[in-house]
Amino acid sequence: MHYQNFLKKRYILEDIELNDYVIEAIDFLESTDEFVRASEKENLENISKKTYWPIMHDMYERSYEYVCGSLSLFIIEQLQSCEASCRTAIEGAVNLHYVSLEDSLGKIISYFKNHFEVELKQNINWESAVDTSNVDESIKNHHRELIANKNHALSDYEAVLKKSMLAQGVNIDNYDAKWPSAFDRFRLINDEVGYRTIYTALCSQSHNDPEDLLNQVLCRSLNHDGFTSAKKAEQYFFSLYMVLQAIKYHVMASAMYLGKLEISCEVLALKCNEIIGLIERSQQHKDCLLTELSK
């Protein structure tokens, strides 16, 4: 059974109680992973010739592990942490989806270049903050040493990237495309609505917005057992919804990834539709439960 293997790999007690939604979610995630890996293995001779494939495979691995982490947190009932993790999982899947479109190599290079630029800019701001701080000079010098070490490491990473790409006939200096913002990445995969709803809602939890605290205040003010139970149910199904969305995004990105490698992905397209059906059933269940609790 997929769920037993999943729990074992994640060091979760195998006798933990799971409902049908979670069992199906695990099955979708693990069966997708099995299909992707089997497809890669069957087509290894062809895909290994593509310069961008190893890095895209690494991006797939990260997307898969992010979703596994989110699902694991949900299973052990760390719901708020699960929601924050889902944001990373969905962004990882969106990145893979976006890179799978059109010029994958150019997008990968812009991804790395953006990382170097952002990190160097952060180091400049870090050093500026150190220079204007009131701490002892010895502490300032310690920070400056750390900044210098980090700049050196970034330079080494960039040199290794250039060398590895040149070995494959690619000069990254010839690529000047910019890595788009999170909003633009969603937009460019035709999912602006997903950004405005799912991703934005998850950012709220990641930034520790006060919504959960307001719910606690409301519960204490009303002092109503039914409302408190409804709030707990609402939070559970909201977290479940986000986990299922993260799996959907991952499966969709996996399909785009295989498509980029010229591998049939019809199986994953069908899985996406099945996951959407599971999401709809879970929301119908939530609505019925909340109606019952509100009586």
C-alpha cells in the first residue's frame, strides 16, 4: 500500500489513523512519483542528451519532497505549519511548470542568475546594517568575515555553473532573460486566479498574519461549543484543501515536465482531474459538517 510505504519513509507511526482523503492523497502523490521515475528510466537514453534535463530532474525532486513534507505535517496534525509549507510546495511546482515551457535552458540560467543577484544584494544590505549598528567592532568584523565568505561562495558557485555549462557548449553570459516574480510565474502558466486565491492565502499563514488569532478571539467572545467545533473543522478542511491543491500543482507540473521531455503524460492529466474531484468531495463534506455543527 502506498500510504504504508509513505509513512515508513517519513518516520510516521504506521498505525496512525488516516481518513480516506489522506489515503487517496498519498496514493495520488506516490503513484505520480512512480510514473515519473519509470518514464525517466524508460527514456533515459533520449532525455540524457538534453542539457536542461538533470537540473529539471532536480527541480522535480524538490517539488516532490516539498509536497511530501506538507502532507507529513498534515498527517501529524501540525495544520498551521502545514499551510506555510504548502506555499513552498506550490511555488516549487509552479517553478517546474514554468521552466517546462518554451526555452527551458534559458529559464534555468535566469533562475540561477537571479539567485546570485539577490544574494549579493542581500549581502550589501547586511554589510550596510553592520556598519551603522552600535555593536562592538569585533562583532562587526565577525559579520564582515561572514559576508566575505558568502560572497566568495557565491563566486565559486557561479564559476562552477559557467564551467559545467561551457562543457556542454553553453555560455551563460549569452543569456540575459530575467527571472519573473512569483505573480508573473503564475500568470505565465495561465493561473493568475491561483495566485490571487490559493497562493495569497498561504502567504498569509507564512507571514504569521493574525487571522488565526482573530478566530480565537471570536471563539472566546461567543463562548459557543458549536462554533468552536466548527472553527476546528474549518481549519482542518482548509489545511486539507491546501495539501490537495499542492498535490494537484505537483502532478500538473510533473505532466508538463514529462511533456517537455517528449514523454506521454496522459496518465498524469487524468490524475489531475481525479484530484480535482477529490478536492470537490472534501469541500462538500466540509460544507455538510459545518451546517450540522451550526445547528
